Amino acid sequence: MNENVTPHGIHFIKRHFRVVAMLCALFSSTFNLSGCLGSLSNVPAPDYFQIDYPFQSSKCVEPFPGTLRVWPFSASTPFDHEQMFVTSPSLRVRFSSHYKWVSSAGDMITSHLMRDLSIGNIFQSIIPAGDPMPAAYGMSGQVYRFALEEGSSSRVLLEIEISFWREKPHAILFRKYFHYQSPPLTSTDPGEFAAAMSDLVSQLSTDLRNDLCTITQDSLHQAAD
């Protein structure tokens, strides 16, 4: 033993490891984790998951006459972090310190919607918030829930509000709250969670594009008069 370690120091080290063990026991219960390793130096690297789905066409015929600027979607706490979250009907929230998304819910949804709006030719062009190019329209969103809910059966939940506006003269053209839930899952495995959430974001993308396509160019011109 190092002679420079005092009895007080030994007591502090023991207490530190008891606290770490308690935290590990708390967080490892999410997604049936097996528990923390005995040595902090051997903690495994996190496993990362992402939203992934094929593009689905929508019913749009003519694109909007202008460029759309998409602002990064934000997310309410705690869904503004990369950890995978599990909730309960009583609104209890747990998270995994090992299983994570590749980026936050808002960033992943923003990226996929921009891709789908571009491929679907909904607008003449799509640009991100930092692009200096002028835009005729803007879009933003707020994620309220992005989690797996445990109960009598486990489901994945996605709740988000999206706003769409004309820049000049400024006017809100579309604001809608979207709520989705997956069919019951067979397990709380993070891979099944990611696959189910991908399906929900895909449905969100299709519904959003179809809703935007109901806003005709005639109605836009009338709003500008």
C-alpha cells in the first residue's frame, strides 16, 4: 500500500467506489443491461444506434416556388441528449449510459426530413440554417417525446410539433402536432427500439410531406396578397 495514503484517504476511496457502484446498479437496469464492470479502466465503449429507413414517395406534383431553410429541431429535456430513454405511463424516465443514439433526436429528425424533402422535390431547394442563401420559406420543430415506453406492453413513442412559414411577408402557413406510437415490441432490446423509432420517423416524414402538398400555390399567392 502507498505509505502516502492516509486512513482518511482510504475511507474516501472506498466511499467513492460505493457511490459508483450504486449509480451503475441504477442505470444498468435499462434495456436489460448486465451491470457495471468491476474496474473503471475496463468500462466498454458505448453502443450507438441511428435512425435509418428508405425514402418513401409522397403525393406532391408541383414543388413550392422557392427555397426552404430548415432550422435545427430542438428537443425538450431529457430528450435533447444522445442517451436512449425508457419511460413509464407514470412518466418516470430512465436512461442508458451504454446504449446511445449517434446524435440527438432533433438532429437526426432534421437530417432525415431535409433528405426526404429534397429527394421528394417538395421545394425548389433545401438549405440548412447556416447557409447565407436567401430562402422564401422556413421550417422548425420541437421534439416532445422520443422514447420507449414500458408498461403492460412496450411501445416506442414519438411526439413532435412542426412549424412552416413564409419569410416575406412573414406568415405561419402550417403548424401541426404529430403523435405516433409503434405496435407492441417483443422486447426492450435497443436494436428493436431503433428499428421501431425509424419506422415512426419515416411515417412522420411521409405525413409531413403530404400535409405540405395540400397547401396549393394558389393559397400561397392569396396569402401574399
